[in-house]
Amino acid sequence: MGLKNKKGFLLANETLKIIIAVICIGFLAYFLAMLYVSKTESQKKLDAENSLDRMKDIMDGLDVGGSEIQGIGSPRGWHLFGFVSGDKPNSCVGENCFCICGKAVDIGDTFDRQIKKCDDSGVCLQERDVRGYDLDLKIMGGNSLVFVEISKTSRGIFVKEVK
């Protein structure tokens, strides 16, 4: 009888070790996935900043009556938003602005959700002199650049999609 109890105890002990090992492997996989996502998001933010910096350089360099076409290819899958009328992200502090961020899931109050998403995980460029219409352009990446025309008139700076 004592031998049977020893075998049962050893089996339970080994089972407990296996369960603990599986939990540890699960935590490790989760940690590695979060590390990868964090690095990818950091790179996308950096790409977005670079794209908006280039737009800012063009806006600052244009003379009245001038225009320039800019291709935007990164970060792939994100969107270029122009907030010219209506509500704007907090990071724009009441000014007209452009933001590059991920697209909010299309349910319910999508516009408010989009503003919050740009505030939380996007990059924005304030530009007081921007006029025109709101933009929502998907950045396709690779050889499928999104082209925008940036033009300057006596009334302000206009940005529109070039198809």
C-alpha cells in the first residue's frame, strides 16, 4: 500500500511541474510578443514623425503661389488625417493639424474614437495656416505611396490628395 501512495505522489509532483513549466512558457511568449509589438510601434511612430517633418519642411519652404507634391509611404497601414474643421485631437491644442496614426475600429462614435486614437498612439503636426478639408488617407507603403499636394496661397496652406 505504501508503494502505491509513493507512485501517486510522484505523478502529482511531475504533473505540477509540467503545469508550472507551461505557465512560464506562456508568460515568456506573451512577454516576447509585447516586446515585438512595442518595437514595431516605436518604429512606426518614428516613420510618422519623419513623414510629418518632411511635410512641415515643404510648408515652411513654399512661397505664395507655390506647390509641391509629397509622397508618403510609411508607416504602412496607418492613415494621414487632416483635422481642419470640427473636433481635433488634444495634441493639436485647438489648431488645425495633421496626424498620422492607426485607424480606429469603425463602430459607434468613430470620429471621437479616431481623435482619441491619434492622441494616444499617433503623431501630430500643428499648422495654424492650414485651410481646406479634413483628410483621411491610408498609407499603403512599398511602391504604393500616397501623394499629397501642398500648396500655399494668400489665404493659407492647402493639402489635398493627388490621385
